[in-house]
Amino acid sequence: MIMSEYKEIAVIGLGYVGLPLAIEFAKKYKVIGYDINQLRVEALNDFRDGTHEANIDDLQLVLHARNDTGLKLSADLSDVKNAEIYIVTVPTPIDHLKRPDLEPLLSASRMLGKILKSGDIVIYESTVYPGCTEEDCVPVLEEYSRLKYNVDFFCGYSPERINPGDKINTLTKIKKVTSGSTPEIALEIDRLYSSIIVAGTHLAPSMKVAEASKAIENAQRDVNISFVNELALIFDKMGIDTSDVLAAASTKWNFLNYKPGLVGGHCIGVDPYYLAHKSEALGYKPEVILSGRRVNDNMGMFVANKVIKMIVAKSGIVNGARILILGFAFKENCPDTRNTRVVDIVDELKAFNIEVDVHDPWASAEEVKSEYGIDLIAKEDFTKYNAVILAVSHQKFLELDYKQFRIDGAIVFDTKSFIDREFVDARL
């Protein structure tokens, strides 16, 4: 099979990863974008993207395309049954015990197994542990399709590298790792992605290597951030500003200038648990990875208790105090609240009978209320506070009057070293 002969490509899952991918492929091929959420499909067909990841002009262009290219969006499985390439981009979260939750991935595999045909290729982009594609997904595809792997159908793995909110390092500008279940299929998959990825591709020698490469990308970043977070805890006891220390250390050419902060989201805060899970299943407990996770998972509690101590030192009263938290998304300038660690600050403060207001101009108030039981407030509803915590460095927060917060008696705590130091009482 050569690319010009592709009858159709189906992208399964139209979230932060799947939608930009579907749009790019649709500029050159006929693509069906499938999602189980009918409301999501309807919104996209109306050119509304709640993730803010899609280029709306490009979306309109491919939805209006005709003939051999273009994008069709659907929540009807029958619309994807004629595809020859299936690309799976569903979430891979963790459960309440921080164990991998493969149900979305296995559900997508069961669904595809029912429509899989001889000669089809299934490519997974969802983040998993090494071996997951062949050990967990392939048996499901075989069971439901009654086809034989690497005889009747084939697989590939090409880890997503989407960075939510980043409008510079977008899909086509980030080098893509590819792999396939046979040498011939690997080359075919690599050629497919090469046709849309301007930055080029890297063909891994196996799917397991490609899976491992994704797992360690985020685990490495998680461990590095945990190191500076631990430094922040130490320097706080010493009365030293961590940002000042990092600025001084960064004058050395090979110093890696990571910043302390909350580590959440669907990648860095989750993926290390996938790698740890597989490692432990093989009899090795990863000390560094898990210790880093423990440090990062405790940062919300540290921030909350630090602010409480500052309030006590200033007024002697905590019960009934009011605190404003700025930001609830897991990172700056995007609406994604999945696995946000800001909720840890909220929960810890409320445990001390503190009234907490949360403001985030990016996040969906409906989703935050549904998922976390927290009511976001508008800027117009700000009142007097004992403390203001900058939790997420949204650019819009630079427009706020922090001087006035302090004049009104609030302590300002900056977890991101984002606000002008003149208006900040403390920071990580």
C-alpha cells in the first residue's frame, strides 16, 4: 500500500491530540474524525473547539473540502468502517489509586475490533507503558475482529507530543517518533507521518521502544521539577528565595533551569505512574521516579500551609479567613483542568475552615463544577481577601492590580514567580 492509495484515515478521539492530527491529515487525505461525545462533534461541526487547540480557519477549510481530501466528523461508528488506517488518540488516565486506567484504550480497541478488515493498520498515539500495544491492545483487536495480528491486520505506535496552550511548538513542528509491528509497516507508518510533520520523523526500531521513549520524556521532566520543588521546600526553611538561587545557578552553561510549581495535567502528572506500574510488574520498584512523584504531589499542601502560616503571623486568625486562588487549569493559557493540582490547595485550605474563591478566565465553569464541585467566580465578584494565591501563570493575570490586593490587606503568594516581585509577599 502506498499513501496515494489510502482510501480513508480515521482518527479515534477528537480531544487535544486527535483534533489537530485529524485536521493536518485532512489537508492531504480523506479523514473521518470520530468521537463518542455527540456534543463534541456537533460543536466542532459548528467550528467551536473548547480545547482551543485547533486552528479554526484550518478546521473550516478541511470540513468544506471535497473529493479526495477533507474531514468528516462523526459520533457514528458506521462512518469509520471503510477506513484503512485507524489512529487512536483516546486518554490514558490513572485511577484513584494512581494505577493505569486502560479502559478508554481497551474500549476503543474493542470498538475497532468489530469493524477491522484484512489489511487495516491501527496506530496508537495514547501514552502507555512499554509493551502495552502488543500485550493489551492487540489481543483485544484479535478477539473482536477474529483476524490474526501481523497477518491480517497490523499495528503501529507513534506517541503524541501535543503541548496544550503552546501555539509555537505545534503538531507539525515537533519531530514525531514512529514505529510499526513489522519492518514494512513501520516504514509505511513513517512515510504517512512524514507527509504532514515538517519537523521530520524518527523511526524507532520497535513499538516497545517508541512507547518507552514517550514514557521517559515525561518522567524525566517530572523528576527534574521534583528536584527544584524539593529545593523550594529546603530554601523556604532557610529563608532563601528559590528563584534567586536558580537565577544565580543558571549562569553556568550546563545548568538546567527548571522552575518549581504544581505538576498536574494528563502527561507529566500521570505518565510516570505508567512506567512505574510496568517496572513493578517486572519486579523492580523505581525509587527515583516514585520519590519525585511524592514530592510533586505534596506541593499543593505545602503552598496552602505556607499561606496559612503567613495569615496567622499577620492577623493571628485563620478560621473564616478568605483566600482567592488565581487559576485552576493544570497549566497556563489553556482550559485543560485534567488532574490539576490546584485542587490540592483548595482542599487543604477548606480543611482549615477557610473560605476559598477560585478564578480562572480559561477554564470551563461547568466542567470545574461537574468534575471538582468548585464554583469559579468572575473577576467582578472579587472581594476583600486575607490572601491571594497565584497558582497558574495565565497571561491575563498580569492585568490584575496586585498592589490593590495588598492595600486591601491581602498577602500575595506567587507559586510561579510570575508577578512583579514588588507586589509579592512570598513565592516558591
